[in-house]
Amino acid sequence: MANATVEVSGAQAASWAAELRAALLGAVGPDGSVSPVQVQRSAEMVIAVIGLVFSGVGAAKTITEWWGARRRDGAAVTVLLPDGTRIELAEGSQARLEIAMRQDGTGSH
């Protein structure tokens, strides 16, 4: 099992994070967990944070697929791994995210 933190930002960060959390609940596996959404507000932006405990790369695929459907609406997603790796999703970043999450001790599904 491995863990990660997912940050969602943009105009509707809290509601988008709730959508992503619902999608992740089915992707983390039976031994995984998805924390409730925590909203952090600053003068510049709102960031909604989701904590994950997962196995395999299903969570990475779910995150990138969700972001792909919402990025045109302005959603931004950053994944933080315990080793300090920070991946800001961009076009073509699914493979990088999957590799990073696999190297974080997750193995494959």
C-alpha cells in the first residue's frame, strides 16, 4: 500500500474534489482509503485536498481520466507523493503519474 495527496484547484475546487473523491473510492482497491475532502482557502485560490491510500495504478488512471474531463473547465490537479515528488497534471502526464505511483511501492494491480 502507498499513499498520496491530491490537490484540486480552480473555480469549483470543492465540488470538483468531491466528484474526484467519489471516482477514487472505487479505484483504490479494497484495502485502500480516500479521506474526506479538506478545503484550504487563501487570498489567491481555493485548494481542495484528498488523501489516498492505494495499491496499483488504478488511482493514477482515475485521477488523469477525471482531470481530462474537467481541465477545460479550469480544474488543476497536483499529486504529491511521500518522497516529495510533485506531479502537476498536464497533457500526457498519465504515464509519468502511473510510474511515480508504482515506484512509490504500489506494484501493479
